[in-house]
Amino acid sequence: MPISDLYKLQPSAPVTVDGHEEESVNLALQASPNTSVGVVQGTVLLPNGNPIPFATVQLYTSQGVPFEQVNSNPQGQYIIPDIPVGSYLITAAEPGYLTPVRIPLTVTQGRPTQVSITLQPNPAATRGALFGIVRNVSNNEPVNNALVSLFQINGGTVTPIGTLTSNASGQYLFAELPDGTYFVQATLAGFLSSQSATVTIQGPEYAPLDINLTVDPDANTGTVSGIVTDQATGAAIPNALVALYRLNAGVEQIIQITRTNQGGLYLFGDLPPGTYRVKGTVQVNTG
């Protein structure tokens, strides 16, 4: 049968009885404020029944809002007092363990609510992580949406591990990495791609590795390319001469000359904004 105090335990002042006499002691009891609350208590355990000391025990409202938290004692036991009656959720956490699904419970007036919480070991707890910030080297500002690729070095072999994008603060995170040596590469349109230094991770180590991107000086440039063919046959012409002219107020000025490849392709790159013309021919040495 549950026991609940309706009034606080109220002591009197000291009373001295000297011989055959009668003393009167009246008590004015104060109503207990805890008549509409209960206690949540229990033990945080491993699957084998061993206790987990100093685990964080979190109590939530039935809507999932954090309400109160305590730590388990060296014996894995926890007590959360003075919880208003009602429905709640509870779970626990400890480094090296997986946080279990929240357990529903009901707190009743004056009655301890017993809840044992079992934590499963995290199989990736012995692995490390690599994290950092991608920054614009010219102003040290974070770079959003940069493509960050992770590589592992094993002897002379480089193995791609994964790719992600930096967030609005330039941050990236690769977690649950086995022991090894790693580096990252970052790239984004308008910047030159960049490769970080290498870092070695051993065990549950969280290694910082920032990386800087340099603005591509040719980011605001274009290309002109095409195929040179024989007009009669339509066949591609390899090794044709192709000249690139820039037009300025109707005046042509050659700025680049190249040759087509075996497929008849030519390509001019890193061209600043402007008006251009290309001219092609095939020349042979008759001497």
C-alpha cells in the first residue's frame, strides 16, 4: 500500500518534564505541497544486468519536451523526485553506448514509478572522426556547399571513402572512421580545388582538419570549342590549324592558335568576356 504525507512532518519546541507535571504541546501542521507529485526511479543497466554508473537519465513530457535530468549513481541507480502526476517519456545516454528508444511511463501521486533502462554498447565507439571547416582563404569566411571528399592512404594506395557538402558555417564531419591515415579534398565552382594535409586517427579520436579554398582567377572566363570537318565529306580533320581572334570595334586580333586533335576537336579556354571569331585551315609544308 503506497504511503503519502498529506502534511509536512512538524516538530515541536523542546519540552522538559520535571517530575509529576503535565505539559501541553500543540502542533500546527502545514499541508504537504507534494500531494500531487510522484517519484521516478530505477537503474541504468547493461544487457547482462550490470549497472552503468554516472549515465545521464533524461525525462521528457509526453510531447517529447525535456523536463528533468539526473545522473545514475555508482550503482547505476537514479531517482527523479517531485514530478507532477501525468504521462512522460524517459531514456538514458552514456558515451560508448547507444541511446535506447524513449520509454513511456505514468507518474502517480505518492507512488514511486519504477523504470529500468538498458543501454546497448555502441559497436562504433572505438572508431574516430574527422571534422573541420572549409574557408575562403582570401577573407577567412566559411564556404557553404563545398564538395568535401575523404580519402584513406594505405601504403601507396589511395582509397576514396566518402563525399559530402559543407554546411552554411563551412563545417563538415566524417564519423565512425577506422584507424588509418586520411586527407580531404574540397572543391566548389568559382574556387580552385584544394587538398588538405594528412592526419592519422587511432581509436576514438576526433581529429580537426580545416581546409582553405582559393578563388579561381579564371572563374569568370569561358571557352570556345568545336569540330573542324571536311565540307564535302563531313569527315573530321585532325591537326588542322585553328586561330582565335578577338573583335574590338570591328578590328580582329589573333590571341591564340591551336591544332585540332585526332577527332577534329579544338578548344580555347580561360577566355574573358568579349567577342571572338575562329578561323581554321590546313597547311602543309611543300618544301
